[in-house]
Amino acid sequence: MNRDLASNNTANSLNQELFQRIKRLKKEMNAIILAHYYTVPEIQQVADIVGDSLALARAAEKNDADVIIFAGVYFMAETAKILNPRKQVLMPDAHAGCPLADSCPADEFRRFKEQYPGSIVITYINSTAEIKALSDITCTSSNVEHIIRQIPDNQQIIFGPDRNLGAYIAQKFNREMALWQGYCYVHDDFSEEYMLRACAEHPDAELIAHPECQGEVLRHAAFVGSTKALLDYTASSPCRKFIVATEPGILYEMQRRSPDKIFMTAPKAPDNHRGVCTQMKQNTLEKLYQCMVNRRPEIVVEETLRLAALGSIRRMLEMSPG
């Protein structure tokens, strides 16, 4: 037998065994498993709900489970705990953080706010509980446009921590915004040069992009949208081939929904090693199983901080379409 085939067969067998163990444990614990689209395929396969940040926040808010297991990055599990103080929230790897969220320290953001008195603070969900506590409204890339439409035209806005998403929204709505200069390394590293090269090589493909990409990339995209919007677009578009400028974990769900279409990850320079969110990929099936067995790592949010952060999350959910 071919060594690669034998190795794949062994891995599949181990995965199937873990799937069954996780399924039994989930029932015993009355647990729900939430996973982001950027996690590895086997995590998406075992999850009860796979979604973007907004869908997962809603799922975290409304469920009958006693235990929430969050396969994503830390701010996502932290948000679930803020919404569910009486439930146990676990994540497979507590070191799966978000560099974008980490780029916005609370003390520095507080001083940034002080430079723009009277502004309303709208903060991307990719942020820490401390930043959410300093904010008026949390948002996601799925609902930010809907939320911005509800803010009076003469109201100045502070937006953080993602500068590219903020710049995209500011330009689209012609709004004055003070932007915190954070970014997602996966999206920010897509370049116009390589994007144009890919479009020239595949003239029959549509370029689609997440608004966390730089403006020089977005202006060449046939469609710009959140993770969910990109998924919905590829499923409904008559186009059969796509160049996808976002984290490549999403290609698993795109291919699952549209098996007859072709999906390509937007290219980067050969020496660029920041093509995937390594933090999302830290969620493995074995770590997921072990966190259920050991009931740790557990997410804990101090109550005063939780209540302070809860307000901006609640306002987001109230202002979002159903």
C-alpha cells in the first residue's frame, strides 16, 4: 500500500474514533460545539454550528446547553462567556489568540478615545473584553453596514481596531471616522500586484474579497463582503470560478455548498508565510476532545468587566437584522 494512502487511512480512522468519543461526551455534558469557518475541516465537521462571528455570537446567546465549547480564537470564546455567565465555556486551545485584537491595548485605546470627545465608539468584535467595555457598540463585518446606517450623519465615529474595515466603511458611507490602526495579518498581506496577476491568469474567475483587505485590493474585487456574504455570493453567483481573498479555511464550506465550482485562494508572494490564520488552526480534533474530557481550558471573565463589555455586545445584537 502507498505510504501516503496508508497514512491517510490511519488519520481518517483516528478522526472517526474521535468523532464518536466527542459525540458521546457532548451528550453527557449537554454541550454545544461552536466553530468558525476558518478552523480546519475536521473541526467544522464535528461542530454543531459553524459560522462567522455574528452567527456564532447569536448561537452563543441562544442555546439550551450547559457547556459551550468554542473552536475559534480567544475573543470569540470570551464573547460567549460574557453572554453566558452561568454556563461553562471551554476552548480547545486558550493560546489561540487574535493578533488584531491584541494590537489594541485598553490603556492606549482609552487615550485614543480622549482625542475625539463626543464620538460614538463602534468596535469590531475582533477585540478584547476590555475594548468592548470602552465601546458603545460592537459590530461584525456582517452587520457593520446595517449598524452604521442607524448612526446620525453628523455623529463622528471612532472605529477600531481594524483600519481596513473601518476605511472601507468610511469610504462607502462617506462618514467621518477616527480609525485605530490595527489589522488582520492574513487579509492585510494580500497585495494589488499579486491580485492583478491572478486575475490576468484566470480571466474567467471572479475576485471576491473580505473588507479586512486593503483598499488597493478591494477596488479590483467583483464582490466585497463578510465571511457569510462571500459564502452566499459564491453559492448564488452564475460564475463557476472564484479567486478568494480571505482566510482559506472558508474554501472548505464554499466547496461543500458548491461542489461544481472552482475556488482558489488569492495568491501572495512566495516568501510570504502569513497565508493562513495560524491561531485558528491551533484548534485540533485532539485538543477539542481533551478540553471536553478535562473541562479546561475554561474561559473566565471577571464580573465587573463582563457587565461593562456586555452593553456594547447587546446593542450590536439589538441593532442587527434578525
